[in-house]
Amino acid sequence: MSRSERKSGLFVVPGDRLGVIEEFTPGPGTYVEHGTIHSKITGRTLLDTLNKKVSVYPLVRTASVPQVGSIVSGQVLDVKSKKAVLRISQVGKRPLSGFFTGVLHISDVSPSYVDTMFSVCKTGDIMKAKVISDKNRTFYLSTAEKDLGVIYALCSRCGYVLRLGERGMRCSRCGNTERRKVPPDYGEAA
Ligand SMILES: [Zn+2]
């Protein structure tokens, strides 16, 4: 940020430079690295010229990037025995303008032991998950909480929507039964 740009109300994203610690005190929504103050979040700057303090206030309504703690949903693109790759398309109920890649590792599927990812989800399913890390711009996901998991699943034999029955997931068209990690309200939201 150049000298002339130092004012309140500027739109900033995580990592944007806000100034140096010789000039400003870092306020909420900022972090310091090598003496430089950066924005920690997506939001707008607030420059307190009296106290020489710079803060960033979150733009909740227009935030378009998943963050750690966000509940996201997306389609399963690929399933391997130990992980699944998702295309995140929604944060909460809000659709995203771009697409983000999410990775769900088998150890983050459930609090109990899961032997293979193939019993958790299949390619084409829609999953709801929580972002637990965003290291290296990859969103690592968890479905360990009870209300997370596959929210929309298709029969791998005939492509019809699977229903959650008393004995697991069942296709009401061809009778095929399959396994998924589903929340208890599966089918009610979709
Ligand atoms: Zn079927």
C-alpha cells in the first residue's frame, strides 16, 4: 500500500500490506511479518490516525473465499482409498463465484475408524464439510461432526438418487444398497 493509499475503507484480502510497525499499531484483522503489517482477512481497512492504528473489518456478506471454520459444500471429483477431492462451490448457503479445491483425508471423515474412502463417498456426490486448514491454498476438510458428510448421493449402478433407509443407503429404482458417511438429516435438505 503506497503512502497516498493509506486511508479507511479500502478493500483488502489476506496478505495485503497495510503498513509497517514503525508507523502503525496492528489492530484486529491484521498480522505482522518481518515488521510489515498485513491483512489477515478479506475486508475493509480502518485507519485510526489519532492512535496510529490500522485494523481490518471483515466483509461477511461478500466474502467469496472459504475460511478455516467455514461449512462448505461441493461435488466429489475423485475418490482414492485414503482421500477424496472435492470442488467446493458453496460456503454456507452462499454460492461462490469461483471454484476451490477441497481435500478430505480419511482420518478426518469420522471420529471413529474408517477403513476406506470408498465407503464414505463416491464421485458425483455432494458433500457438506468443515474447512479445518487452508495450508498452501488447499482447503483441507473434515466431516467428523455429526451433521456433516454426503448430502446428495447417486446410485453407482443406475444413477438414481439414493435414499437413506433403516439399513443404509438404498436406490429406490434398482434396489442397490451402498455405503456413505451421511448426516442424520440426509435427504431433507437436498
Ligand atoms: Zn440404482
